[in-house]
Amino acid sequence: MAQAAIELIGINKSFGAVRANRDINLEIVRGTIHGIVGENGAGKSTLMSILYGFYQADSGEIRVGGQPASIKSPNDAIALGIGMVHQHFMLVDNFTVLENVILGAESDALLKKSIAKARSELERLEREYGLEVDPDAIIEELPVGLQQRVEILKALYRGAEILILDEPTGVLTPAEADHLFRILRQLKEQGKTIVLITHKLREIMAITDTVSVMRQGTMVATRETTKTTVGELAELMVGRRVLLRVEKGEAEAGGVKLAVKNLTVKDSRGVTMVDDVSFDVRAGEIVGIAGVAGNGQSEMLEAISGIRRAVSGSVMLDGKPIDLTGAADPGELRDRGLAHVPEDRHHVGLVLAFEENENSILGYHDDPRYLKGPFLDIDAIRDDARDKITKYDIRPADCRLKTANFSGGNQQKIVLAREMEQDPGVLIVGQPTRGVDVGAIEFIHKRLIAMRDQGKAVLVVSVELDEIRSLSDRILVMFAGRIVGERGPEATEGELGLLMAGVEHREAAE
Amino acid sequence: MDLFNAIIQVLDSTIRLSVPLLLACLAGLYSERAGIFDIGLEGKMLVGAFAGAAAASVFHSAFIGLGMAILISVAFALVHGFASITHRGNQIVSGVAINFIAAGSTIMLGQAWFQQGGRTPALASDERFGAIIWPGADELRSVPILGPIYSELISGHSVLVYVAFLAVPFTWWVLFRTRFGLRMRAVGENPAAVDTAGISVAWLRYRALICTGVLTGIAGAYLSMVQNGGFVKDMTAGKGYIALAALIFAKWKPVNAMFACLLFGFLDALSIRLQGTPLPLIGKVPVQLMQALPYILTVILLAGFIGKAIPPRAGGVPYVKER
């Protein structure tokens, strides 16, 4: 029997009335890669935060290397050789790599010695694990893949033997993710223990030795990766069978509903984010925009939906032009049959402090259906909200509840219900399932395909390649503000990955 | 030669007038770099000025006065910390409250203790910080150009003036060469990074606020024990706010802060100098306009001439661990 690096015995943790972890038992074997999967809110991150000393368990025992350990702060965890790479990087953006690495692990009250020591230590880590990064680079000027590498280096610099990674691939391109996996395998060969938290089953299958599944705060199963399947894991996560790929018929594309011509958009710093982009979306088809986050997709969506002013370019909606460089505003676009589910539902899509029913008519509040003279018709609004709750299976089914109290997936359903039920001709959706559970993903995908089958034009932007491939009838790939390729839904992940990384684009330019 | 003497005089008073600004500006730098907005610089200077003058006149010692000024000012800084770090209160509200308490309590206590309408008794010369004459200053006075520069500009200031200007390289060194400085800058940018590195965010911010309190205390002592021979009500007269403006103008960097404060001090000195003096072409300018000049220029400079000043990113936001 191999030795356990970490044993968790009977861990319980509650936040108010929510039991985030119930009686968790988990054993992680030294020198392996151990995956932990589960839906959002299943308690994975809470469990790992307890292990890293960010929270304290209400009850239960932690053993590190066979010894009972009391982990009261990240300091204790670091001293026990536990390092963590957080989902949102814990880096100081305007510091250099070196400064970030030594922060909190300085050897001296003066920085000179610490920096010299860190510099030689980084060189050693670079040699041993192939973790090369310029020690004097400023973090915010590095691509996310390298920023993540700095996080790994930070942990290794502190002598981590056990490395916890929380959703590490969410922000990476497929190529960057592959590179990360190579690094993780190398770390494993050197005897490090790695805990990988993710909701992406494909990654689990690709890299882990053992996988544990969490559901609603409990640990439901632990399997050897070679002896399980994606289907079984998905079922364990959700508690029922799940369709991993929505079934859909052939698209019957009709006339052009939305035509974007030579659209150019700059961000607030004056950097060109969308560069002369043109494409059409026809009735009865779903067009998917693939790309790594930050390649202009967000700015393009904002321009088309009237939130951000375009520098130049035109958009035709149902054959009639919209002026995106000037007076277009989201309200006018809504009136003309363009509905928009924004990428960032918390900041743009919802007012979290409002009740559910108020959010379910947000932006359509001047519709006569919701008005009684100059006043809002509260009864009509609530009836309407209750209808949507039933139809979209929004839980809890309470239209008076504050929106902040719904889970991410249900908040997304509130926005989708609001926009889809207006029966728009064109639906634009940004990141339809970001932060949404597997079960709800299936539901949302089905609704989007139903919209398509009703003959609506649907434009989907997502950084999840699987989602784009499963939904789209045509796939456009964006890189550095341009559309660098169009593919059919049968395109392979590798092919799209290369386009997303700009590889083919660069070759074509040479 | 008249013009040269006039320039020397204006520059000399520039130095004197920029000292309280500089001390307050550096004080603000410590706290804002650590992520705590401190609009209460004004109030802390004021209580420092009052405590310094009161203690000096009671104990007949300038140094006891200075110590008391620092002590009381640090106490007020800790109140700000208690409200905004420990209890995660709104930093602007807490700062404004401190300014009001300072303005009211100094007058009230001054009247109760000294019965001079809110003033403290005039300080005798041994109760104030006198000028330090550098060796050879008197002998070199007659040397053309360099003589007056040495004996007027460099020599002949009180010890607090030198403290203020030495605090500039010292602050730079603390900020960029020490562990405390690294952590302090980090906590103002991303406290979560500091927390996950196993360092206490609260303790770090408290320490930064103590530095702030020490410096505003010295600034207050300078006002009531060097520039003036005693405390007068509301004697800070908005210097705390000008210091905040200078801090933004300096983009939160110590050396820039010194130049920004010298500029504001120079404008102030110039407006005093030009009062009642007819200007060529324009003629006599009303006193009020001259007095308003530094403030008008502040607005213009801040509005257009410094480019984008990016404050520490976590500034003003209380750190909440639970996500």
C-alpha cells in the first residue's frame, strides 16, 4: 500500500444553514495526481480551502504524511509542504515575477538577499521542471499561462510537496493546458503529489491517476481513472444520466437576419480589440464564435448589442441598418428584435439586489404588458415571472426571492428566460453556461437549439470549445480581434485549437 | 541683485511652506499604498499641532511636545484603522469623522485648558524648535550666489525641516528595499495575495497607519511649534487636502511627492510674495486672487496635466476574506 500524503477524516463545514462539506473522507496517495470533480457548489473548493487553512473545518481530522495536523492558516499549510494554485491568481499584477515569488517568504527584513536567493532558486526550478519564465517580467504583461506558471513557482519556492490546483485550465488555450499537463506529469515524476480540482471530465481522464466525485457537499465515489468512464463520472456528479452532447437535427438556414460588416471596436485604452470583422447569421442556424478569452469576443458582443460604441462598421438587422458608432442603444435594439444574454450576468445582466420577478422583466419594464397606466403592474409581472420559473425550471421556485440567493446556473436561467421569452428574431448569447452545472448546461443547450429550430438566428460566444462544437452549425474562430477561420461543426478540437492560438493565421501571413 | 535676493527669499519660504505638505503627503503615501484611503490627514495634523503646542507649553520642552503630537496623531490613525480595517467601515466616512472630531475637540479642549479662545499660550523660544545654523553659514553669507544659497536655503531651518526631506529617501528605501515595503505595496494592490501567502492583512495595514500617524504628528508639530509659536484653531487650513492632491499628482511615489509638495509650496510662497506688488502689464492683482492661485493651479494640474494616475488597486476597499 502506497503511503498517504493527505488523509481527510470526517470533515464537516457549514456556512450558515448551508452544509458545504458533510463527513468527507478522502485519502490522497503520495506521488499521484488525484482529481476531484463535482458541479459548482458541490463543495470542492471549500474542502481544498480547509486543507490550505483558509477556512477551518467545524469537525474532522486532517493528517499530513500520517501525522495529525492542525492547519489554522495558509502559513501552517505552507509549513506542512502544501501549496495552492488558486482559480483566481493570487498575484500582485504590477509586481515582477521575483517580487511575487518572494512575497511572504522573504528570508530577511531587507529584500536584497531574498531576491538574490529567489533568482538562483528560480533558475534551479526552471532546469528541473522546465518552468521557464523571465524573473524580471511584470505580471500583468505576461499571458495567463505564464501567470499560472508563476503561481506554481510560488508554491514550489515555498517547498511544496503537495500542490493543489483549483480549476487550472479555465483560462488557458488547449495548447497552454497541454503544456500545464506536461509540467504536472513532470512534477509527479519528481515525487510531488498533485490535487486537481475541475469540472472538466476530459481533463480528469487525460491526466489523473485517481478521481473522487463530490455532489452536494458529500464525497460520493472514488475511482481509479483507468477503471471509469466520462459517462459514469458525469452520472455520479449529477446523480442521474446526462447527455454530454445535445442531439440536434440538421439546421435549416433561411435568410440573413444579422449581418455584421467591417466592424472595428476599440477598448477604453484605445487598443483595437475587434479589427474589421464581417459575418452573417441566418435564420434557423446557430453560429458559434470560438476563441481564447480576451481576443475581442467580448467587445464585439458589446458593440453588436449596443453597450459599447464601435469605431466603424455597420450592422444590418433584418435588412435594416443599425448605427453602432453613434446613437444605437440596447433598448432600441431590443425593440427591433435583438435579444442579448450578456457574458457577465452579475454586472450587466442582473441587479443582484432585486427580487427575481423584477429581474425577469429588466429592460422590458416599459412593455405595456407590465404596465398599468404609468405604474408597473406588479401582479402581471409576478404572474409572468412564475410562468418563466415553471417553464425554465428555475429553483427555488420563488419569484420574491432576492436574485443574489439563486445559484449561478439558476441566475443564468433567469436571464435566458427573460430574453428568450420576448420571442426575439436574433438572440446573442455570451458564455451561455459559464459557472453553470452540468445538469443545467444540458437544459440551456436544449433551449438554444429549440430557438434555432423555431427559425431564430442565434449567435453564441463561448470560450468552452466543447460547447461551441456541440451547439454550432457554423464555427467562427477569433484571434487577436479578427476572424481567422470558419469551420463546420465536424472540425476537430486540434484544428480549432490551432486557429485559436493564431498558429494558422501567422503561417498564412508569412 | 535685488531680483536674486527676492528669488532666494521666495525659495526659502517655499521650503518652509512645503514641509507640512510633504510630511502629510508621505503620511498619506504609507496609508494609501497599503490600501487605506485617508482623508483624515487634515484632522490628524490638527490634533498633532494642538497636542504638540499644548504639551510644549505645559512641560516647557519642544521634544515632549513633539512626542505628544506623534502620540495623539497615531492614536487617531489607529481609530481610523479600527473603523476601516477591523470593522471594514467606509474609509471616507471614517476620515471625515476624524476631521470633524479634530476640528471640534482642539478648540474645545484649548478653551477649557488655556482660556485663550481656543489658542494655546504663545511658546517661548526653548519650547519651539529653533533654527539650526550650519557651520560656516555666517562666514559664507557674503560669497556671491553660493553664499546666500548655503546660508539661507540649506542652513538655518529647524530640525523638522531636515527630518521632512530626509523622510523622502527613507520612505523610498522602505517602500522598495525592505520586506515591510514589499508587503505593504502588495496589500494595497491585492490583499488576497498577501493573505494566501500567510501574512496578516490587518496587522500590515495597521502598521502602515502607524507610520501615517507618526508623520502627520510631525507635520502638526511643525505647524504649531516651528511655523507658528502656538496652536491657532483650524491652523491646518486645508493642507491635509492639498497633500492628498499632491499624492495623486505624485502618483504615489516618494520622490515625486517631494517635487509635488515643493511646487505647491512654491505657489503658496509666490502668492504671498506677490501680494500688493503690481505686476507688469496686469497691474495690481487683488490679494484674494493671489491667495486662490495655488488652489486654482491644483485644480488645473489635477484635471489635465498629469496624465492618468492609477491608485493602488485595493484602495478604499475593506478586505473581506469570505468569498
